[in-house]
Amino acid sequence: MPNITGHTELVGLMAYPIRHSQSPTTHNLAYDKIGVDAIQLAFEVDNDSLKDAVQSIRALKMLGSNISMPNKTVVHQYLDDVDEAARLCGAINTVVNTRDADGNVTGFLKGYNTDGMGYWQAMKEEGIDFKGMKMVLIGTGGAATAIAVRGALDGIAELHIFNIKDKFYARGEEIVDNINQNTSCKADMHDLDDKALLKELMGQADLFCDATGVGMHPLEDLSNIPDPSYFRPDLIVTDTVYAPRETVMMKQAKEAGCAKVYNGMGMMLFQALIAIELYTGKSTPVDYMKEKLGI
């Protein structure tokens, strides 16, 4: 438990709703371990109160704040600078109050998206060198977009995105255009209902990711993949869902003989640890956090 003093610095978590979040538990375990006198608290902030809440980061000399829905796509307008990946994917989940040469916060706020960083760092931790790989990604939501953009910036060669023809499909097309115009990755967008094309491209891919909510409550009995024949044993298979720890899709992949199958726990952990390092300049022992969080 953190020892709160007059020197304790504050990190926020701004979203609505937010009381269910495990982020304060993760952050405060890390701050205690690395010896930083800081604490994260959750604040219920929606779009209407976001401008004032962001200004409070400056006024209270906070280290920064994590940002979640519904604020990720609108918080940029209240910041002074935005990281390239966050700009390309149009979403920010971490606002950092930058420091001067003496280590004091300046009030100059920069936005980042650590979701994509967290996913790819989890891959690196598993010993996966993804540069030059071909990837199939399902989803065009916040997590999917962050994964796509960060992967394209960091060396994925080809990216095939699939999504149902819902209101988010056009967003996927925009992301594909951004990737093609701003990175060396070749990206394209497809209808998830085209299962023949999905199976064909999965057969050519090195890496597969389902970044939708299919597989978690109330969709825990469903999978976007019709059957195990879509997988081949050497395909790296990932899911951004971490509750349950093993989704129907993951079970299908294992049934097909896939040896490298991962849930979203690694992404969840590393997006937090990267944010913590952005706030504090210090890294957190990964094995310690995995033990404490039961990963």
C-alpha cells in the first residue's frame, strides 16, 4: 500500500464509467516496486468534463493521466503535442506532463497510445521478431487500430484487416489509407463476411490477431473463425481478450496444432508499464508484475 505524503505525485485515469478498472492496482503496484512516490486514482470523466479535467493535469502538476472511453478520440484537442502513432490511429490513451532538465513537470502535455506498443512489446517478450511479417487482423476498434498503426510503423510488411460492414468499417478504411501513405507497410481492408478470402490470407500470414470483443462476455461462446481448419500449426495466434484467459478462438487454434497462442494479458500489462515509464522515466520488473497480477 502506498505511503501518501506531502510529496506524493498524482497520476490520473479519466474515463466514464471507470470504477471497474484494474489500472490503479497495476500502476500502484509498479510505483511501489520502483520506488516512485506516486499514486494513480480513477476519475469519472466524460467528454463534457474532459477539457477541465485535462487542464487539472497542468494546474495540479500531475505526472499525467491514462485516458479511456469515451475520451480517447477527442482528448487530442486539449493537448500540446501528439505522438506519431497516436496521431495516425486517432486515439490517445496516455497523456504525459513532460518534464524539464531538472525533472519538474512543465505543463506541456503530450499524448501517446500505448495499446499498440503494449501488444508488440508482448510479442517481443515471447521472442517473436515480427519485422517483415504478414499479419491478418480482425477489428477496427481502438485496440485494433493501435495494433495496426504501431505494427506498420515498427516493421510489419503486410497487413490485412477484416471487419464486419458496420459503422466502424469506414474507420478501418481510413486507417488503411493512413498506413499506406505514412509507412512502408502494405495494408488493405476486407469484409469479414468473405470467409474464403479470410481463410486464404490466414493461410499466407505469419501472425493473426482478433482484436474484437468476440470471445468475452456476453460473447464468450463465439468466435470470428468458423472452424480450426483456418489455422495452420506455424501461425502465431493472438487475442486481445484476457477475460476469459482462453477464448473459443484460442481453443480452435490449439486444436489445429498452433504452438504459439496468446491472450490479451501481455498487451494489458505492457501498455500499462510503458505508460508508467513515460510518466516516471523508470522501468518496472516484468516478472514481478506478472507474479503479482497472476499472468
